[in-house]
Amino acid sequence: MEQTEAIERTEAFLRAQLGMHARFQPGGPEWSQLSLPPAPDAEYTFEIHVYEDGEPQICARLLNDDSDRYFWYHPFEVPDFGSVDERDSGFFEALELLVTKPSRIRQSKGWFLCRFICEVLDNGQWRRVGPTMSALTFTTFRFPPGRNRTYTSPPSTKGGSRGPAA
């Protein structure tokens, strides 16, 4: 039931706050996903995953590339926020920023780690959204080519009026 409620709240938020009409699809046995439309000239698009327990996650997926590559994502776990209401508030704030502001994802790959940082251009300054995501380079993860690279996306929609980055 938590997953169904989280999906309904997310779809209602996208419609009411961002003017986006989209529906979740089954993504696997324990989660559903919604692929947001990419902005023109974007190098990536965002996806929303909602798991059985109602936990949402925002993922970035490179366009014109293998979708199985490790890339930036932002999990929204209750312990990181304090309560379900605070988690949901943080999730909707981050989602709104990511689709209404120009964004970039910076990749840096070293000997041991590959890191991804997502930022939005908010009031003339780049502000981080979510955690820095990283993975060990000597695992089975597949990473985008290159060592240091910046991927960009214009806003995919207009709208919203919330405050600073999450």
C-alpha cells in the first residue's frame, strides 16, 4: 500500500506543481518507475523509482548510452530525513529543482572511486542536490567513459516556485 500511495502522491505533484502528466510503469518485481521527458539538448534524463516500502529515488540516466551504466542517483531514506513527511518534502523539493532549473552532473574517476555530483543553477549559483554518489572502480559496475566530465541538461519544464536546493 505504501508504494501505491507514494506513486499517487508523486503523480499528483507532477500534475499540480509542474504540469506534467505521466504514469508509473512496473520497473521490476519490487519497484515502479517513471521516466521524465528529457529537455531538448539534454545529455541525461531523470527517472523516478518508487519501491514497495514507498521509498522514492531520483535517478539520472544518460541519453544515447547504455542504460546499465552506474550514474548519479538520489535515494530518499527516512533515516536521512527524520520522518516520512520530511522525506517526502525533501523528495518533492529536489524533484522540482531538477526539472525546473538547469542542472549538471559532474563525474570524476580516480584509481579507486568514480564520483558523481548533481547540481542545479539556482539564483545564479550552482548548488548541490542530493549526495555525492560514488562506487569503487574495481567492481563490476560499468561507468561512462572518461575521467573528468560534466554532463548538462536545461530545465525539462517550467514551473514551481520553491526555495533553494535540497
